Amino acid sequence: MSLEGVFSFVSTDAMGWTWVTVDGITMRFRSFRTSKTSHSSDSDGRLLSPMPGSVVAIHVEPGDVVAKGDAILTIEAMKMEQTLASPIDGVVEAVNVALGNSIDAGFEAAQVIYSDRFSN
């Protein structure tokens, strides 16, 4: 849509994120309201796709040791890339995608299991 001559686009995804694109810049927002059915995967190690897209990079494989924040995989939609990072310190248990796969918002793309055996 165009607002005062500036292209704008707003969408939401299955994880509760609101995506806003204004004049070529995309931002992501989430409400601070809580619900009984949270899609958050921050504590359980699941990496859920925040948007539909294509897998353009896989940075790990099962068995790799990762720290919270390490890149796991990257998806792209409409020329916008989103890198999914490990939500916890641990070991990559599964990567449920292959390079070039199309995935939906909310799809469990990977799983990291907690491990303290690598902490100091």
C-alpha cells in the first residue's frame, strides 16, 4: 500500500511478530502481552521460522556445539534475509531443512538441546 507516496506493507506471522516495511526498510515488532499458547521457542531450544521463506544458508549440522546467539540457518523472503540463532547453549540435535527448502511461518527448522558439559 502507499501512504503519502511511500510504499508500506504490514503483515503478521504465526509466532505473533508484526512485520512492517516502510520505504524499503523492514522492522519486526512483538506485543508484550502474554497468552496461554505462546509460540516462543527461546527456552526449549526449538528454532521456529518467523516467516515463510526459502532456506538460503545452513550454518551448522547435527552434533555441532553452539552458544546462545550462534547462527543456525538463514531464510529469505521477498529479498529479506532472517538468520535464526540458537536460543540456548547446547548441541544441535536436528536440522529439519535442506538448502533451498520452502518453509512456512512457525515451522520447526532446527532443535538445539541444552548441554552444560561445554561450560567452564
